[in-house]
Amino acid sequence: MRLPTRQIPSVLPGTRGTLRAGRPTRALVPRLKEGDIAVIDHVDLDRSTALAIAATGVIAVVNAQPMVSGRYPNRGPKTLADAGIELIDQIGEAGLDKLVDGRKARILDGEIFDGERLLASGRVLDQESLESDLENAKQGLSSHLELFTHNSSELLRREEEVLLHGNGVPPLDTPLAGRPVVVVADHPDLDRLLGDLAGFLREQRPTIISVGPAAKRLSKKHVRHAVLVLGADTDTFPEPKVLTGAAEVVLAPGGSGSEQAAELLDRIGVQPKRFDSSLAPEDAALLIAYAQHPSLVIGAGVSTTLTDFLEDQRPGLAGTYLTRLALGPTLIDASAVPAVRRKEPLARRLFLPLLTAVTALAIGLPAGVWAADHGLTGRGLSEIGTGAGGDAGAGATVDTTSGQSSSRTETDSRQSAEAQFVAEAGDTLLPGRLAGQKVAVVTFPGADRKTVDALTGNVTTAGAEMTGVLDVRPNLLDPDRKQYVDSLATQLVEQLGRGDADQATYQRMGQVIGETYAGRKPPAAFDKQAKTAAVALLTGDLVKAQGRPTGPADLVLVVLGEDNEVTTAVEGLTEGLGATTKGLVVTAATGSEDLAALRANDWPGWFASVDGIESTTGQIVAPLALARQKNQEGGEFGASGFGGLLKD
């Protein structure tokens, strides 16, 4: 008779995986892999950490501590449960010691086995038990808030000068005044937040301040930051190429020792600014941005809600709360941007992009790299000066060798009488009139390029040295960007140390352009202030340089284009230019309403004008009028026939 034998099932029931244990939880997360069982020692698991754990693909989380202690309704456990991850907590210190990292294990009904051997046991958490725990935790919130309030009061007492007055916040060389800023901190959900910001980043091109390890994640997404804020923990520093790639680095150790961090940065050639405060780097970054008077600060990956503050287990929690209070309505969360960002083209003007590359104000880019840095790879000044590279228009450029226009031949039987006159008399009219003078040309939107080429060619024929052609971009005249222009003009007047800050918006901007590219007593070359101001104007899409500017000019030739809807902008820019340059001539085609509006003003002698520049005669009259402006004689001139070349 055969005795019955015990039947051992071929597959034991439960959830199987490899145990991955470690403290603190932040250090464990990078080692977690799909199918693992995470073993943590973390009371009141926060949502941020839970998101990071869930992203690794673990199948279960075993916690030595209570997932919800009852102090406040933390969101981490529910985040894991919603992701379908099995939860067990309160296995205790003894149970934690038995769950060795790397061991294969099986979970069943709150118990953890190695094969059939029980290793540890705890409480199973499901949606129902979690909801009960979180509801009970709301009752403990008041006592937690009392402690939180006390800590906030103590911190405010210690950091009053920083939080209330901004004292001790290092000033940035990167100008942020009046423009949007995005502060990016490391966060498990950062990819989604950056996705929410994608349209805003593309359209508004805000300045980006990254905090610690967030810089590395931004570089992988090809999102460039201008300022990098680092704490004392060198383990969170990005690689050297990211550190050296930032325009500015600020070391904000948060009250911890920072000697090791400073030594590391010094070894790779980074000289950081210091922010000596007990505030965490994330909070320091927000205050640094706010101290520069931005139009808006968007926080991506930063704490913004009361629950965020309570779940944040790092020291300095009160600093996080008080920093948000200090910023007030200036700070919004990245997740809110898609809801408020306009979809129509006007969105490009909503938050006033005050210069992506205004960061170059402090970097001090040399004048020689302006064109290359901003894709301004058009013709060189030598070509512009001679009218090369394109058709200069009928009889537009005088050839002093042959006495004829470079764009027509002697056999052209259809020459107009006017063009014939210019061809024969050009040698007498122009050469030498502007000898020894440096001339800059400023064009307004809609100016005809062939006409501009003709004018620059004839200015060169008159003996002047062309310093460059500067195109005013439509953005500069856009009424919806006036606040943008105003903020930048104020900042650049201060940066230049020249001009009248009390003038109206466009007058100030005209002064900035005049003081940058010309001036009453222009130096031999661009000084440092002019270089940085020019970079700001170029990279801010307010002006565009045709060729590479060689230095300040003595005289300025303005070429108006299409009539502008807001003539006050044109008048303001003209007034600012005229008040700061040695001599100025404003030119326009026949019938220009903008020129008519300018002529209606009672300008001083610095203002002279020429109409009819679409004609060959007008193109000759312009440099002649410019020669008169060496002495600021003023006057209105037109090209209406041989008898009206010059008229008072």
C-alpha cells in the first residue's frame, strides 16, 4: 500500500521580484528597475518621491515605516496605488534587516517570503484603507501647521533682510528686468512640466534658471539655461560641460559647508557668485530671479501648494513657504501655463520676451562675433558700401571712374532724363562731400532694399566710411511690446551711462540706438557699454545688423519704410536718435505719411529730411543733405525734378 505524499505546487502564489533596499529613498530610486520590489524606510511618503519610484516600473513597495503617519494627508501612497503598485508598510526595523538587497522574494497578503520561508510581514494598503488613513490624517494637520508656523516665524526672523528686502541676494549680470523667467528644479514629473511649457518656451524665449541636477536634464532635452544655481551637495552637480556652459553660476549652499563645492567648481574653471543664506537652492533661485524685477516667474518642479510644503521633508521647509510669499503673484506654476497661454499669434506678445540673449550684456560678446552669433551672415560692409551683391536700382550707385550708373550702360536708350543727368554729373555732385565721415544707416520696416543699397553706395561714393546698416525690426514698433521696449530702454540707458532716463519710451530707445551706434562725440571703436547694448538690441529681435558693425558713426541716415500705425513710435525714435547723434537725415519715398508727420514738428537743426528716395535724384540728394548735417543745418529737401533738388 502506497502512502500518500505531500503535493508541492510547482508555482507558489504571490508577487515575485528582486528586493532593492536602501536609505535614503532618494539614493535608492536610481537603482530601481522594472519588476523590482522597492524596500524603503520612509515615513509619510511624499508624492514627488512616489512619482520617481513609480517611473522605474517596480511592482511593489515595502516600507518599514507607516506610509501615512497621521500628521498630514500625504499623497505619495495614493500615487503608488493609483499606478497599480502593491503596497505594504510597517514591517519594522527587524523586518527591514531581513530584506537583503538583491534577494529574490515573493509577496502574498502582506507577507514577504524567500521561497516558503517567511522573512517579514506588514500591513497591506489598498485604496479603501488609504482613503481612511488620509481622512484621519486631516485631523492631525492643525498641530503640524502650528509647528510649521513656528518654524516659519523663526526663519523670517533670521532671514528678514533677504526675504523682505532682498539684501544679500547676488545681482546677476544677466538682465531679467521686465521679462519672463523660468526656474527649473529637479522633479520626477519634470518631463511633463517641460512639455506643458514647450509652447511658451518656443514663443516667449524666457530666461531659464536651473537648479542643481535639473541642468543635466535640460541639456538632454536641448533646453539651454542661462543661470545655474547649485547647493553644497556636489553629488547633485551636473557634468563639467554643463557647468561651464552656463552664463552664470550661483553657489547657494543653504547654510551647509560649501568648501568642497567651491573647490570643485574652481578646478573646472567656474567662478560662482555666492548666496550665503540658509535657504535651500531651489528657494534661493526664486529669490535671485525675483530680485532682478522680472515680469513673471514660472516655477517648474518647485513646491507651490500647502501639501507640497508639508510633504517636503528636506530642511528649510519654512524657507520654501516664505519664499513663495515673497514672490506673491509674480510666481505661477508651470502646470498652469497651458491653461492661460493664448493660442493665437498674440501669444508671442503676451509675456514680453525681454531678450533671450540679453544674457550677453554681462558676457561682453565682442563686436566681431555679433553677426555670426545671430545668423547675420549677409554681405560684408565692403560690399554694402559699394552696392555689391544686388541690383542697386536704376542709376542708383555712381561709378566715379566712368561717371555713369553701375546698373546701366551707355547704350541704354531708355534712360530717363533724370538718370542721364545723374550719370553725367555724379562725379561733381558726390565725391568728397562726406570725406572723413563715418555714416550708419538705420532702416525702418518696409524700407526698399534696393533703395537702401543705392543710398549706401552713394554715401560711400561721397567719401564716407560705412559703419553698418541697422534694420529696425517690427517688434520695436509693435504697440503690444511697448512695455518690453520700455523695460529694455530703461535698463540699457543705465547700462550705457548715457542718455536721459526721464524721456518717454521710444525717445529713450532712440537714445540707446544713437548712443550705441553713433553719438555726438563717437569714440574710435565700440566701448564695452556700447558692445553689450548692441548685443542686447541684436539678439532681442529689436534690430538686425546687415553685415558686421565696425564702430560708432558720426552721421546717421534714416530710411523710413511703410507708414506705421502708431506715428508716435517713429517720432520718438527719431527724436531720440537726433538728440544723441552728431547729424541726422531722415529719408522716405514720395507720399510717406510718417515723414509728413515728422516734418510737421518744430525740430531743432539736427533734423533734416529728404523725400522721393525711390528716384535716382532722391538717392543723390540724401548724401548731399547728410553732408550739410555735419553742422546740423537742418532743412527739408525733395527730388521733384531738376529745379527742385534742394528746397528750403
